[in-house]
Amino acid sequence: MSGSMVTLEVNDPHEITPAMWQYFAPTPTASITPAQFRARTYQASDWRKYQVDKDAYHTTASVAKLGSICFTQMADREAIDMVIKTPGLELYCLSLVRSGAGAVTWRGLRDPIALSASGAVVFHANPNTIVSTDRQCLRMNVWLPASLLHNEAQLLLETSSARGLDLTAAINAADGPGATLCRMTCTLFDTLAQPDSAFAAGFGLAAAEELLLQLLVLAAAGGQRLPSAGATKPAAPVAVRRAEDFIRANADAPLTVARIAQAAGCSVRALQLAFRRFRHVSPMAVVRDVRLEQAYRLMAAADGPQTVTGIAARFHFENAGRFAAAYRRRFGRNPSEALRAGRRVSPFDADND
């Protein structure tokens, strides 16, 4: 029931997610799929210490709901990491510590973001995000549906669309909206823990949820903007992937940008722009690289009267000298050397070594 709280005692960090799953199956909010729920895993920060002294580990985890917002407070006896794995979650997380210290990091972030009494962070729960805490730490993660937070941001920030909106930010928890947000978060959690609170009877939940969303948007908007894990390397569109599959399957055929675009189902201009944005090269540069890779494999498996000139011509390198130079830059040796080495060890011989 909304406004209720459950507390679990876990003696092994690796068992935190299974213990929560056992209690929460089905998942605590409709916005979290089972795969997403299991994407949050926990592990000892110091693997060697865990191996020799597993009995030292103990976590008290308390979970409460406020409408569609989920609070998780954890008291860790030893340092542990929360790791978000694939597929990630369509949620934002406000991470803060009530005592002790920690840090948040993800792929593409230069330096970890410190968690302390004066600093918190809000981030999109993408894969490869890690929240680390020191021993004897009391930390809190507040999980909010991304769509809900984006809708609130559209209203408060007067943006016309949630597309491309990212509220990932380091938050100053010492003063301003960030301090209000962190105090409000802790107060709400402590109130939810009381069985005689108005929230336990369902009163005031919508108003409290709305206030928390507003404070988080204001704090994130005024905080230090950070690149999110999703923003550092956006997923390539379907057209790029179709084009790459087509190139690999037809590397020894005559290829033009127009033919590749047709196979990818888009215009030439759209294909060129997509490759520049997501691969930082032109489509024909990818063609050249794929052809070099396939020539490399062919030479490594050569067991007949093949020549460098013949292989170059097969993959549409009209100038054998330019092919040799490109091959040498890519693989660090001349193609003639690779061809001789491939003949010395045939595929049959390699399988029977």
C-alpha cells in the first residue's frame, strides 16, 4: 500500500537484489519491468576483503513508496557498490547520503561525483552507472519515473518538448533548492516510516509527490549539468545499423553511397549525416575499413594461388600500392607478409595443432 515501508536485513551484498525481488515481485511500481528491477545489482567494493571476511558485511535496507516514487535507504556496514546493468531503467535516481560518504560514476564521466552532506546527484539510470559508498554509510536513492519527471520539467522550465531533455546534474545540498530538496526527501522518508502518519492512510500523497518532483527539477536545473551515460554515446539509428550490415554482406561488390542509402531505407543526405553524428566518419570510410578487414581475414586463411593484387582487386582497391599503404597503416604489416604467413599455416593445419 502507498505510504507503507518494509525493512530487510541482508548479510551479503550480492543478495540485496534477490531479497528485494522476493518481497516486491511483482515490481513495486508499474514503470519498472522485472528485467529493469534485476538490472540493479550490489557487490562489495573491496573484492579481496569480501573473499576473506564475508561475515563483516551487513546491510539494512528500508523501502517505501510515495505514489509512483520509490525510496530506498541503506545502512551499509562495509563499502559496497550499486551497479546498474543492461537494460538500465527508465527512471531517474536522486542519490544522497545522510551520513558517511560515497560517489557516483558512469561511462564517459571524467571524474566521479562525490556524495556527502553537501553534495547529491540526480542521474538517469543508464547501464554502467555505479553508486559507491564507504563503510558505515547511510545512503538514500529515490527512484522516479523518467516520464513523470520530464513532464514536470516541461511545466516548470516552460519547454515545448521532453525530447532530448536530460536532468542529470550534481546538486549542491548545502543551500538553495538542493538543500531544500535533500531535507524534504529525508523528512518524507522518515514520515513514511511512521505507521500513524497521514501518508499511511493515503492522505496528502499526491501533494507530497508533486512537491518533491518540483524541488528536484528546480535543483537539477540550478545544479552542475553533467553528461549522462546515455548522452555520451547515443544509440545509432536503425538506418546506420542496416547500412553497416549491408556493407559487411556486400564488401566485395561495387558500392556507392546511393546504393547503401537505398538498402538502409533513407536518403543519401540522411545517411551521411547519421554516419557523421554516430560514427564520426563517412559511409564510404566504413566501406574501406570493412574491405580492409575482410582482406585481412582472406589473407590469414590463404591456401591457394592468391596474390595481393588479386585480393586488392576483389575488394575494389584499384591501386595496389594505395591498398598496401592503407593495409600497413591499419594492421602494422605489409599485405604480402600477411599473405605469406597465411600460406604457411592453412586453416586445416591450424585446427590440428
